[in-house]
Amino acid sequence: MTTFTGHAHTAHERPAPPAELPLRHDWTVAEVKALYESPLLDLVYRAQSVHRAVWKENKVQLASLLSIKTGGCPEDCSYCPQAARHDTGVKAEKLMQLDEVLSSAKQAKDAGATRFCMGAAWREVKDGPQFDSVLEMVKGVKAIGLEACCTLGMISQTQAKKLKAAGLDAYNHNLDTGESHYGDIISTRTYQDRLRTLSHVREAGIEVCSGGIIGMGETVEQRAELLVALANQPKHPESVPVNALVAVEGTPLEKQQPVEVTEMVRMIATARLMMPTSMVRLSAGRMQMSEEAQLLCMLAGANSLFFGDKLLTTGNPAYDSDMALLQKAGVKPLLPSVDKPAAQ
């Protein structure tokens, strides 16, 4: 077992947990629910202790997310303003041009981002000119000196291999919620469809980025189900985004009440305890949080942030305010992993 030396963590190496902290893949819903519901300060203390045992530097990964193909999605995800069947005011747009995407990537890097994620509102990737354009975007982002991530919907084994060959570091495909609640949120894609895509990504040698959303009417037990589904995979996801629902007018979940900060903290802390070497990402919902709430999430184990102006089609704190918060807290960004640019 290699030891963690305190250098910046890259997309291709993760700190090894201490020998006394073995990685588990046999969690039960009952024990995770009990962990989640333990006294909050005890839970945060345990999570921070595990976090510092593994991630010794006071740094966070800064990821910027760009919607390269917005709106018009044929799926019926109840939370999503990009679903064509929901009247949310989000207009269907064409896939962005390569130069537009790379210009945004350069701006994100200049602002401090170390990872650039490109999202397309597709149910699944279709082979052809659009997918070829995405492959060129991945190569271009890597050449700029950023980690490259995509979220494009379901992908096949062959497509995953092509993304890997283009230089893709990570692929995001969230499980969204616990399996017993999943059918209440989505009917156009099964839970097994999602798990199958994660398997294709993992087998291609691409980092798995997978998490979920809380605040969609699920129970604590169903939140525990989600965490168990993530942690009990053959390998823990390298990144685990924890999202709070942003209730958008026109979606079926528009009247859901905002998630309490303490619930986000519990979710992050529990994820940190279950998946010690994963990047736990504070994602959607940050705009509704105070600076103190965001710092409490970091204390609970969040060591990655989506930052910038937009998180796909919902607001996110601006670059300047994000960097000011990190500076005040004495938190520094992790350096990106940059291999040689993919062959053109």
C-alpha cells in the first residue's frame, strides 16, 4: 500500500487510506441510516477525522461545468428544467461549436478551475458528427491544461473507449436517488441503465463521477440506499457529487421545500465516512447557502466544488465570490492532472 505524500491529487492517483481505515463495499442500509442520523456534531467530527487521515492538505478541487447542448431532452426526470416535456422556459439549443467550448474552458482555467465538465442534454450518446465533435472538445480541453469530464447520458462500451482515447479523465452519471424512490422521479431510464453506464465507464479506465440529489421527497432510508448503491460498487466512484434540489418552476418538483443545510452536511459527512478516498463534491444548491454553511460542508468532508456562473441551467455562486470565500478560509485549489495532450 502506498502512502499519501501530501502532493496535489491527480485524476490518475488517489491517496491510499491508512491501514486502519480499509475501504468497504459491504454497507447495509440500516447501518448507513444509523450513521446518517447520529448526533450531528459527532458525525461531522468523525467525518473530518477520516477526511484529514486521508486528505492531508487543506485543498479543494475546483470544477467548472458548461452546458454544451442545452434543453430538448426526451427524458422525464422530475427535477430537470431541460426536459422537453416540462414548461420551464429553457429553450432547446444546438450543440455548441468547438471554439466556443474551448474559449469557455480557457476562461474557467483563468478563473481558477482545475476540471472542466461538459454536459449535454441527451438521453444517450449517438454515434456520428455530434459525438465526434465532443471527442474534439475533450482533446482541446486537455490541451489547455485542464482535467476533462463529460456528462452525456447513457454511453456504450465502444463510446466509453473512444472518450478514453480522446483523453477524458472522468464521466459523470448520477444515480440521482435510492432505487426504491427512483420510479417516483424518472420513468424513461431504469436504475440498471444507470449502473450499466457506470460499468462501461469504469471498464474503459475513465474515472467514475456519480452521486445524487436530496430534497426530492425521499426518506432518510432512501438517502441511505443511494449511498449504499454508490459505495458498494466494485470500486468507489472517484467523485461523488452531492446536490440539493433546486426546485425550478415548471418541473413536477417545483413546490418542494428547500433542503436544510444540516441535511446536506449529514449527507456529505456520511459519504465521506463511507468513501474516504473519493472526492465529495458540493454541487447544486450552493447558491442558496451562506458562506458559513458551505464551510461547514467542507468541514464535513466536501473537497470539491462546482464553481462559476452556471451549473448547467441553474445559478451557482460567481467565480469571484467563490475564490474570496476560499481565500478567507485559507483553502487552496488542487492542481489539475495533465498528461500529455491527446494526439490530434
